[in-house]
Amino acid sequence: MRRTAQCPHRWAVPVAALLCAACWPALAAEPASAKALAGNALQGKAIYEAKCSACHSVDDNRVGPKHAGVVGRKAGSVADYDYSSAVQQSRVVWTQANLLRWLTEPEQVIPGQKMGYRLGVAQERADVVQYLATLK
Ligand code: HEC
């Protein structure tokens, strides 16, 4: 009887409650940040026109290669564009994830590439990639 009253595990209940409380904000925050990074193609089109079109267009090569159909194609595969040999020889395929990385820091995705531009804001990257996905 006396042993039951002095159960050594009594501490476990408040400690467990505390741990759970510590987890709540993290659990609550996750869907919110995932949602913030969902791209918006319409916003992405405006960002593309403001920030990418100095060098790119959808249907014509300019300073950079044309972007029609870019999502899903191999890097460096527009036949009549003069890529750096780094991009041309890379085995990168432009998945949405790789495009997000490319726009964050091109040099980290394909060292030796020649695109001298980065998009510093994660939401803008998500929006632009969503827009690129609409270009067939
Ligand atoms: C200052 C000019 C410049 C700007 C601005 C620029 N790019 Fe580029 N981009 C290039 C060049 C040059 C290349 C070719 C890189 C190489 O061959 O190494 C390139 C390549 C790319 C590629 C690889 C395409 C392929 O066919 O493999 C993608 C994707 C891309 N750019 C997306 C973008 C997006 C999206 C933006 C706007 C956020 C942007 N670029 C802004 C110059 C630019």
C-alpha cells in the first residue's frame, strides 16, 4: 500500500505534459510555413517580367535560354542556345525542386555556370517556379 502511494513515476505525467506543450508551437507553425511557400503562378509571372525578362523570354533565346517547357527538361538542352559547358554537360533535370535551388544559388547547383543572377526571397522563388511550370 505504502509503495503504491509513493509511486516513483509520478513525475512522468507533468514532464510529459511539458514536452507536449513544447511541441505544440512547432506543430502549429509547420502547415503555416508550408502554405507560405506554395507558389502563386500569377505573382510569378509578374516577378518573371520584372526580374528575369532582362535576360530571358519564354519563346526566344536572349542573354539566357528560352523557358518554354523548362520544367521537366534537362539543363542545357535548348539546341540553338550557347550554354556554358558546365550547364551543357551537367546531368541536372529541371524539376521544381532543382529550379528553386538554382534560383537560390546557381553556382551551387552547377558550378561554372554563367547566370549571374539570384532571387533572394524564398516566396518569389516559389512563385516564379510555379509560373515556369505553366510554360509548355
Ligand atoms: C543577368 C542575366 C540573367 C538574369 C537576370 C536571369 N538569368 Fe537565367 N540564365 C542566364 C544565363 C546566361 C543562363 C545560361 C547559363 C549557362 O549556360 O551557364 C541562364 C540559365 C537559366 C536557366 C537554365 C535553363 C536551361 O535551359 O537549362 C534557368 C531555369 C533560368 N536561367 C531561370 C531564370 C529565372 C527564373 C530568372 C529570373 C528570376 C533568371 N533566370 C534571371 C541569365 C540570366
